[in-house]
Amino acid sequence: MNRINQIPLRRLLPGAIILLALLLLIMALGVLKPMVTGILYDNMEEGLRSTLNRIQGTTEYMLSRGDLAGLKREVAVTSARSQVKHLLIIDADSNVISSSRLAHVGKSVAELALHLDPSFLPRAREAIEPLYVRQLEGENTLYGLSAFRYPDPDNSLRNRQGLIIMELDVEQVLRPVTYKLDMIFAALTLGVILFAFMLWRLLEGSITRRLQQITQAVEGLAQDDFSQRTGLQGADELGQVGQVLDQLAEQLEQSRAQIVTFNKQMENILKYIPSMVYIKDREGVYRLVNERFVQVLGQPDASGDTVFDLLDDPYASFISERDQQVLEQGTPVQFQTEFPVSDELHRWFMVKFPLVDEQGHCYAVATVATDVTEQERNENLARIARRVFEHTTEGIMITDSDNRIVDVNQSLVRMSGYNRDQLIGESPNIQNSGRQDQIFYHRLWQALEKQGNWTGELENRRADGSLYPVRLSVSAIYDRAGGLDGYFGIFQDITHEKQAEQDLHRLAYHDSLTGLFNRTEFQRVLSEAVHRGERYGEPFGLLFIDLDLFKEVNDSLGHAVGDQLLCEVAHRLRSCIRDSDRAFRLGGDEFTLLLPQVKRDSELSAVAEKALQALKKPFVIDDREVRIGCSIGVVSYPRDGHEADILLGHADAAMYFAKELGRGRFAFFDPQINERNQRAMKVKSELPRALERLEFSLVYQPKQKPDGTITGYEALMRWQSAELGAVSPAEFIPLAETSDALELMTDWLLQQVVADLKDPKLSGKQIAINLSPRQFQGGNWAESLKQTIETNNLRPEQLCIEVTEGALVENFATAAEQLSAVQALGVEVAVDDFGTGYSSLEYLKRLPIDYLKIDRSFVRDIETDADDRVIVETIIVLAHSLGLQVVAEGVETRAQADFLSERGCDELQGYLFSAPRPLSELGEQQVKI
């Protein structure tokens, strides 16, 4: 070896070249060529590994986002390399979803002409690392197979596993190199002797430099400096070796760049993924965590934090048990759990899978944890939204960018009358009705271009030629690059809506029952009349009409009869007014009449009287005669107010005043009516408080025979209010009859009378109690009276019930039934204020009555009025002929008492004998002479 080293290179080189030429034949055939082939094959396998890793990550990322178009672009770019023979992306069902050849897309992998043993496919799916197969039979190719995961479109919580198959043409890569090597070696072998001297002369000065360049490049590659290049050119062996080394260095540099890029992508994924990603070793110590983990649970201590250092039990124990399950079973697990984050309980979906070494031993557990708290809250809404979309009644049309129909839903098919095949590929103009002009469509397209959407109404034509209105909402669809991809239209058939609008417009201003204008239209017309009055000085009159006894008709005959009665009332009111006048129903049994251009009260009085007479006549409903009446309040603009609300309020007040006058009347408004109504409202509101404050009391007025024997007393209520002072019964009793306080007041009266009957002053005396007509609308008071008598061990003859003629006539059947029940108890019944009402002999004969009480209005003038004397005498004779006793009220003079006694009146009552007194003062009589 030392002797060889002493030979100069310029001399040694020709001999070495000659020997090299001989050796090259051997090396080319047995050593160098297989070695270079092996290097190139290793390089191709390394490049294939890098490419598969990159495509795997890209595929999973694209499919997780649903970007199939992006995946296809990536496949096309990768397939552009000449050595790529096939590149297939297949799903879990072995169907090709993307390929370097478009013809393969959609086919099963079994249909493709691949020189690959099908058994490798399931092996590749189960393998953790990519699988490489060298195919030498029939072709010289290299197959790379790598599994990937993608979301299951039917279950977003589950992943499916696809496969990437990449075939490289090894022969295409090796053929140029081996061919060149063969040519070089052949040339060197044939010309080594002939050109030895020339090569010595030519190469003596350059061989050493070029070898140094190659050496430096190889040393750089050995030190992972892939930027080193020999820079050698030429077709000789050193030049080709240098070029091969340069190519190898370039490929290695590209591979490293791809690996660096892939690692950077993985770093970005771990950094920006909204899920926590972390790795724990077998001892449960965190070895790798991403930024999301740090945001949620904080940075684990480098000394070795476990889940128990970051979470409390039982959350930490549950997660630790799942980790142990993965380590023991070596299989992935997925589950949901919860633990608090910033004092708020969050729900997490976790996937844990083992990390194994080359020997297949599990050395760590990787976890991906996704916060699904908000997702679970939204899932219900999303499911509802999906159901709504799938079953929507609106028609949906989708067109491409050329405005050709590409899809429609079944609702649109039903709506338009066209079948789906007739619509696909056509322009939406197929439904054009011709009812919209070009300006309409110009504005539509202008809105789509500027705003990207348009909503409006138009008429379309069905397949049978009929027209129908639709509400159309059109939105432009844009692709990822912002380019127009088509249009999305929603059609709503508004035929019924348009019809309903017309009906609603009519119903909005008319009462659905009577056909009169309703309250809404009344307010509008009244406001307009006031406005015209202010502007043009036009007067008008307003009549507020409230039906009398309508509630009794409703309660006794039913609402159906009541509704028919209201319709008849409306018809009669229309007949009472001019064409320029307007009638309204405000609701319930309230009506108004608005009379424009009325200047004199006499005109208003004429219309009011006409309405009174029209409604006073009997109504025939279902072959049954029904009688009602009405009370009318009348106001005039501008005398009674300058605002609509004030006029209506004054008309209402005047109507209530007319009712107070005795119903069946009309009254004009004056300020005193308003004051009286305000007082009534105050009294009515204080009634319930009076019971609570125990402000009511009883006084008793005696009834006596003409000889002076006291037979009983009439119990009368008095009210000393803390707010209002002394309130007259004539004021508060009528108001109580219109409120819910009446029942409570009657119960109090009865209980107080029962308590007072225990006093010796009332021993053996009968106490008369007045009942309101309203008491006969319900059936509870007779039963209450029975319970009171039984509970307190009263003798029935100690009580007498007084009722007015109005109660008997308004509710004859009910009154007869309830009074019979009272008499059955042994309690006597008296008709109060006889002669002021209907005074029907029919009810005197049929009703269970014991007494008639002559009203004080007849007793007051019997000394001076012959008619009153005749009436009183007649009542006494009539009552006695029917077996009834007679009581005269309001006796104040001795002459009145003597007249009544002489005519056979059974009992007398009045201030002549005693004013109504408290129980404690009974017996102290004051006789007026």
C-alpha cells in the first residue's frame, strides 16, 4: 500500500483507469449498477414516504372541511410528476373519491387494473405506518399504501378510514441512469487503452479537483447539509456521479423541506385546533400538550404533572380510568365526560388512542378532547332545523351560473305542476306568467348583482297554464374564490295568503258577527271626524248604545240565541240611520252610531228615540219571543269634547246616566254626569275594603199591626266609610249589584242577622232581609239560607225574604223555583215595592208569596191624591182575595195610618212609628203627630 501511495497520480491514473475500466465492467454488472439502483430506489421510497405523509395530512384536513374540490386539486398537482403512475384516494367502501385519472373516480378499486395483490389493502388499512410494495412481475413499480381518517357523513361523532394508493414507475426513473452507466462503461472499456494517455493528460489536472468536489458534497450530505452540490458537468463517470449526487442532494433537500413543512403544518394544527390535544406516558405524566390545553387547564409542570394535579375528583379519576383502559387493551376509546372550566361545567367528547413503538408496545396515550357544551345545546335546534328543511312546504330551486335549473324539491314540483325532468336544465323563465314587465326583472337582476339577494312577490304560471302568486326569495351562491356559482330560490305559494289578506282587510274593519264596523274602524272614523271638525268646522253627533237585559238573555237562553239577537239588533240599527251615518259594534252588547253634519240636538234626539223604539219591539229568535231594550248616551261635537277619547268617555257616562234613570231611555251628556260617574267609581272600588274594615252595620225598622203590636223588623244596611263618610244605601246598593261585592255583602247581612237574633229585643220577632235581583241569577243563596238555618238552629219563621217585582219578572222561572225552595224551608216571602214595576196578576197567582209591600210612593200622597187612594185600596183588596197579607211602607202621618187601618192593611211600617235604629236602640219609638 505504501508503494502504491508513492506512485504519482498522473502515472497511477492511467493504470488505475485501465484497471478501473476492467473493474467497471464488473462493477457495472454486479456492484455499481445495483448500488445506484438501490440508492435511487431508496430515494424513491423516501420520496414516496414523504409524499404519502403529506397527502395523508392534506386528505384528512380537506375531508374534515368537506373540501373535495381542494383534495382533487392536490391530487392533480401530485400526479403531475412523471414517475407517478397512479394516485388513488379511496373511501372506507373501497370506492375511488379522487384519482390522477378522472375515469377512475367513482369506481371500486377492484375494477382498476392494478398489479397489486388485493390482500395488501386491508393490511394497509390496519397498519399504523405506510406500507410499501415492490412489484417486479409484469412491471417494475413501487406501490405506497397509507391509511387516513375522515368524518363519517352519517355520524359526525365517528370517523371512517380510507386509503391512499400511490404507484411510482421505477423503471422510468432507473432507465436513464442505467442506460448512461452502461454506455459509459462500454466506452471506457473499449477506449481505455487508446485514450489512456489522453485521459492522463486531460484528467491529470482535473481529476483531483473534481474528486475533491465530490468528496465535499458527500461529506456535506453525511452531515445533513443538503445544500451541498458538486457542480460537476459532463457525461463522464465523475460528472455523472456528481450529477447523480446533485440530484440526490436536491431530492433529499426537497424531502426535508416537505418534512419541515409538514411538521410546521402539524404544529399549526396543534396550535389552532379548537380541541385539546395531549400525550401522556404510561405513568400519566403529560409529555405533550397543545395551546388549547394550556388555555383550558393551564401549563403542566415540567417536573411531571398528572391529571390529578389539574382536576379534582371525581373528574380526574374518571379520565385516569379511561387512560388505563387504553394502555391495557391497546385499542382506542371514545366517550363523553365533564369537568369544570373557569367555574362552569363543560361537556367534553374525548378520543383516546394508544401510541406504540416498533415492537408494538404501547408507550403512551394520545387524547383529542373537544368541548361539545355549545354543540349539544345547538344539536336540538339543528335537528329541528333539518326536519323543517326536509319537510318544508316552500318550493326550492337551484340554478347554475348560467341560470339553468340543476335541482328542485318536491314542493316546487307540486306547486308548479311540472315534473322534475321537465324543469331540470331549463331556465326559470319556464314559469314566466307574462304579468311582470321587463323593468321588474331588470330591478330583480340588478339587486342580485349588487346585493346578492332579492325578495319580492310575483305571479307564476303552472304547467296547466293557470296563474298563482308566489313570494320569491333569491340568493346568489358563490364559490370559495368568490366567483358566482349559481342561484338559490325559495318559492312560497301565497294564494291563500292573498285571499286571507282580502278577508282580513274586511274582518279588520268589520264585526265578524253582525257585519257592522268594529271598534278599530270606529276609532279611525271618530278620529277622522274630529280632524274634519277641527279643520272644516263640521259638527257631528255620537250615540253610545248599551243593550238592557241582554246578559239575562245570554244566561237564560244561551249564547247562540244571544248572537242571533245581536245580529237582529244590528239590522234594526241600520234601519234607523241615513246612508251617510255609520253604525258600529264596539263589542259585547255595546254599539255606537256616528251621525255627521248634525247641528241640532233635536236631530240627535230623533235618531235616539227611533233606536229606542226599534229595539223595544219584541225579537223572534227560534220561534221564541225575546224582549230587551237599550240605554243611549248622546254627545255632540264640539260642544261635549274636542278629542275622540273624551267624546267616547262622555257618551259612555251619558249612557250610564240613562240607565240610572230607569233604562229604555237616552240622555245627553252634561258635566254633572261625569262627576256622578267618578263618585260611583270611587264608591264601587271602596265596597270590598268596607267589608274588610268592618264598616257596615245594621239598623232595624219595626213593622206593626194597626193596634201597635210589633210583629217584626226589616234589616237595613248602613255604611260609614273611612274614606267617603256616610254613604247612602240608595247609592251603594245599586253599585254593589253590579260588582262581585254583592255576594259577600249578602253573606255578611245574613250572618249579622243570625247573630242579632240572639238578642232578647228580637225574641219572637220576624226579621225581613232584602235580596237583590242579581241573587236570582245564581242558585247558591237558597242553599246558603238553608245551611244557615240548620247550623244556627233557627226557626224558619224568624226570617222573611223580600224581593222586588223586577227580580220576579226578569228571572221568572228561576225566581219561582228558588222561592219555592225558600217556602219549603218555612221562610216567608214578601214582594217589595209592589205597584212600581210590572204588577202582573200572573206572577201573583203563580209565585209562592206571603206578603205584598205597598210602595211608599203610593202611601205618601193618599191624603191628597184620589188616584193613590184608589190604587192602595185595590192592592189591599187584591192581596186579600189571593190570600196574601199587606204591608204598607213609608207611613209618616197619623192620617195615613188611619186610612190604611180602615182599609184593612195588615201591617204598617214607617217613620211615624220609628226610624231605622241600631239593635241597641230598639224600643225607643218616635211617633210623628
